[in-house]
Amino acid sequence: MKKRIVGVDEVGRGPLAGPVTICAVAVPVKRDISFLKNFKDSKKLSSRQREEVVKGIKMEKAVCSISSREIDRFGISKAIKKAVRIVLKKLNIDPKSKIFLDGSLKAPKEYVNQKTIIGGDSKNKLIATASVFAKVHRDRLMTKRAERYPRYGFEIHKGYGTLSHRKAIKKYGLCKEHRRSFTRELTKKI
């Protein structure tokens, strides 16, 4: 097991469709991270900027997406908790590694050196990096889902509850990618 400094973030907590995605990035304890200077909170970069930024970065990372079906079955909080556990396990890091997590994220208790930072994706470069990788990964997944379900416009809104998405749900109903637990009120009006 390797001792590392790790940043963890999630994307896709609130959409009406698609997975929630967690990414963890890791660097050796004494590594200079100035090469991450272009990483910002993924919400502050355009899709094109995010794709450009991740192109040249080679670093240890792990990504996990939990499906809408699992979100409906266990709830968003448990889905996120599971994904955090999975990405940290994939990295095979020492439980004493320093782990920075965004927002309300928590690592399993065996990771004794963890810190949750509210707004961490704009305050910590490793969390910001995880944010960008997670967003790029999830956006690519949703673009692929759009090929299977072209009526919904997933390639545009990535499953978020935009007006066009809500109108498509009203017109066509729900598909397998929709989170039933997030669309109950919407489908009552249909």
C-alpha cells in the first residue's frame, strides 16, 4: 500500500437521469503539484476546457459511477458512500494517507487522516482535479446514453432537470436512465 495525498469529488448528485460519479486522484506525498495549476472547479470550466485540461495529465486516479437503478434502490447518500469506498480501494492507498474530500463527502473510517472541505473544489487543487476528471467521465457516459435514448437530449443537459429535459419526460415518459426517486413529482404531473 502506498502513502499518498488524495483528492475526492463527486458529480451528478442532483440530475434526473444517469449515474452519480466519484473520482479520486492521488499523488506521492512529496510530489510538486504545480502542474495542476489549470485545474479549477469543474463547474467553472466549459466542456471543451475540461476535455483539454484532462488530455495532458497523467496521474493516479480511480473513477466509479453508480447507476440510476442503484441510486433508486439504496438512495443517493448510500450510492455516493459506496462509490467513495470503491475509488479509494482501487487506488490501493495506505489508510494513513492524507485524503481531502469535497463538500459533505466522507471516506470510510479506516482512512484516519481525512478532511472534508466545504467548497473544496475551488480551494484544493487535488479536489478540483478530481472534480474535472469526474465531470469529464460522467459527461462522456451521458453522451453515450444519448445514442441509446436520443429523444431526451442527454448529450446536451447530461441528465440535469432542464426545461427541455422535463418536456421530453412529459412527452415520452421515463427511460431506464431516469432516477425514479428523483422524478416522482414530475411523473405525477404527466
